[in-house]
Amino acid sequence: GCSTGLFLDAANKYYEVEGLELSNWSSALAKEKGYKIHNCLLADFIPPEPYDMITMRGVIEHLEYPDSELKNISRMLKKRGLVCLWTGDISSITAKILGKSGGISKASIFKCLQKNQFCDCLKIMDLSY
């Protein structure tokens, strides 16, 4: 979800933005900033028109069924639309050293993206250090 709208604040400088957030508290704060926030599940959301870009920052690792959610995102994008994901990699050396559990691996994300035909321009960047 878009939480309180911090990423929307940054993206709003360059794009027309709106968000989806399940938390009433967080979405209320984002709405106070003037953003259009949808309070529903991704599966229940029907955009008025397809989007150019959809971002998921720190979301995919919390989803019970990331594959079906990426399918939902696919139906919401324009034909050559972009999906931008950010998440930690549970299989990374950093996660292992810190003893992190839960989450999702790059390999799992890649399989979900392939299955949902996001591979035209798929690039997974390793930003760990």
C-alpha cells in the first residue's frame, strides 16, 4: 500500500499519482495531503483506465499470493506499462547474516513476473552491498 503517502510525495513532482492502502489510519493521512487513495484489496480495484506505471515498495513480500496479485497488476497496466517493485531479498547474504525470516526471494519474484508476462523488459537489479 501507499501508507501515509511519502512515496506519493516524491512521485507527485513528476507524475499524476494515486494510491491504494488498506490501513484506514495511513490512508487518512495520505488523503489529508490531497491524494486520491483507494481503500480496497488489489483484486477488488478496477481502475477507470489502465495505468502507465504501478509501483510496489515493500509490499510484495507481505502478500500471501504474490502471483495472483501480479496478475491483478498486469490487468491494470497499459500494454507497455511498467511495474516497479522494491523489496528485500530473503536469500541475500545480508538477510542471512541478520537472521531475517519471511519475505520473498528474487527467484520467486522472477518466476511470478515470468508467469504473468512481465518479461519483455524484466530486469532485476541487485542493490545489496
